[in-house]
Amino acid sequence: MKREEIQKLFTGEAVGEVLFDEPMSKHTSWRIGGPADVFLLPTEQEHLVRIMQLTHQHDIPWYVIGKGSNLLVRDGGWRGVVIKLADNFSDLSIQGNTLTAQGGRSFVSAAHHAIRQGYSGLEFATGIPGTVGGAVMMNAGAHGGEVKDVLIECHVLSPEGDVLRLTHADLKFDYRYSVLKDRPMIVLDASFQLGTGDAEEMSEKVRNWAKRRQSTQPLSLPSCGSVFRNPEGTHAGFLIQEAGLKGTRIGGAQISELHGNFIVNIGGATAADVLALIDLVQRTIFERTGHELHPEVRIVGDDSIGG
């Protein structure tokens, strides 16, 4: 379908807030990305079901985002529908030792809520700037913990508009992987098994981690966090540093001088700039060490608006 036809299809539908030709640079932590034909902010599960029904019936490409913290949208933007689940879809509750949060809930926020209530198990999540849904999809981890360590189950919405319950086993977790990376679905909510702990002790540990991040990561500049997955037995940032690539710049994108596995937007960076740096790093590291660096960041969209 043409852009105008897609936009007309969603006009007047009960799908939440609807925006047309919305710059994705407003919704990614890199502050990069061309326009989405249709950009949706649903607030109810019924909105999501209707969105999936429409995209399925009319064979319209769709993509779901949260905080946009692990995402590079190409300069041509997204031809189809982008669904944002963030503060608009972020309810949370704790029953017994189980925390259940909607897919758009900030994972950091969910973790801090648990800590304040004296529940342990999600401290690692205070270093992960995405949403609960994104964290489940990629089995996000930090500080020695991963989603797979605490997840009980989640409810997802299939591309056909069906609500499904997926158990821990169904998700087939691996390093920065769940089955949702190969079978795109929308995480409606996820439930996590918590323990009990001392709120002040957990908070102190989290504060120390935050101080270390501030001294070792370029948190003051737009980035996506770590760009590459760590190869087995080593770290991508170390390999990039040893290759002398820290500080390398293409256009408005630069390999951070503070951390080799961060590419930062120092002003006016395009997706093409970032992709060129990613390619340079991959070629250089492979030629020097034989290691193949694979992006951890999700790369989507068209290179040009007419693409």
C-alpha cells in the first residue's frame, strides 16, 4: 500500500493517538531516524488488537518500539506502522513475590519500584535503559544478571491479533536472545520472580553501579548503549580500543573516547554516519583479530524516503 493509503486506513480508528510522518529521531536515544508513515501510541490492549488486525489484513509492515534505546532507524524512516509502547502502556503491580509490568514500563523504573518495596532480583535492570518488553525480547542483562534469571512468563500479541501466554521455556532464552527476535510479537506484560532483600543495601549497590557507569560510559551524549555483542572470551570495547579506533569520527557520529563499544551522536549524526562507523569497526577488528563483531543494536528502516 502507498503511504497515503496506509495513513487513511488508520484515520478515525480506535487505536490510540495517531501521528503521520513522525520523525523517528524524536523517539530513539541516538536522536537519529527518518519519518514513520504512521506512528501509534496505544493505551489499551484493545487498541493493540485492532492495530494487529489492520496490519495483518492489509499486509502492512509494523514495528514496535519502547524507549528507542537499542534502535537505529535508517534515514529514510519506516514504510508502514510504528507502535510505541512506553509511558502510555506501563502499569505495574506486585502480588506476593511476583512483579508484573506492562510491556511499555521502563525496566529501570520497575527495578527501582521493587527495590523500594524490599524485593530483590531486578537490581541488574537498573543499568538497562529500555522497556520491559524490549528487555524480554532480547534477554537484556547487566551486572551479571539477565531477564532469563527472573522471568516467569509473559503475555504477547501475535501478528494476527491473538493473545498468547509464553512460559520461560517457550522463550528459548540465550545470550541477548529470545524466540521473540525471530518471531516478532508484542509483549503485553511480563511477570518476574522476586526475592526479599534490604532496600538500603540494594540501593547502595545500585548507586555504586551508577557511579561506575558515569565514569566509564558517555552518558551525556546521545547513544544506544553498547553497539556490538561481546565475542566469546573477550569484550568488543576492548578490541575496539586496542585497534586504536576510539575517537574515530564519520560525520556527526563518533566512536566514544570513553568507551569503545559506544557510538555517540556529537551533533547532526545520520544513520548513514553510524552505519559507516559500524562497518569500519567490523572490518578493522576482523582484519586485526579474526573476531566477527555482530551488532547488538537493532537496525531497521529504509536508506531513503523513496526506498
